Amino acid sequence: MPSQVVHYIIQYETQVPIQQYGEPSAFYGKLSHLNFAILISGPNGTYIVTTPIVNPIVLEGYTPSYVLNNLDQFPQIVQAS
């Protein structure tokens, strides 16, 4: 990933509060952490799904386009969102 994108995701996870929690997502839970993030960018905009709940192993072997086109086939992502 380009360093600009990495910086943006880290900034989002450490500075933008979760509405229900009042703190950034990296501070949600007993130990501070960086979340797993899926960045989707295309002609209709850029979207970030960021959560500590989705294990990246769930996506192992899939292409980014497959994941994007089949998000509803990944219950871990659906539940996290």
C-alpha cells in the first residue's frame, strides 16, 4: 500500500471516535490495537471497513475484486459492519 493510504487508515483508526463508544476504534477494548482494514476505492468513491473483528485469514486466497463484489458472502465482514 502507498504510505499515504497507510497514514490515512492509521489516522482514521486513532483519531476518529466511534459514535457509540466516544473513542477511536484503536482504543476500543482492553488493549489498544490497530484494526484490520479493507480499503475499497473506485469511480464511485473510497470506502473503508475497519474493525478488529475480521481476521485477515478469512480473505486469504481471494482477490480484492472478488471480495468487493461478494462482500455479502463473508459473514464476518457483514457482522463487523
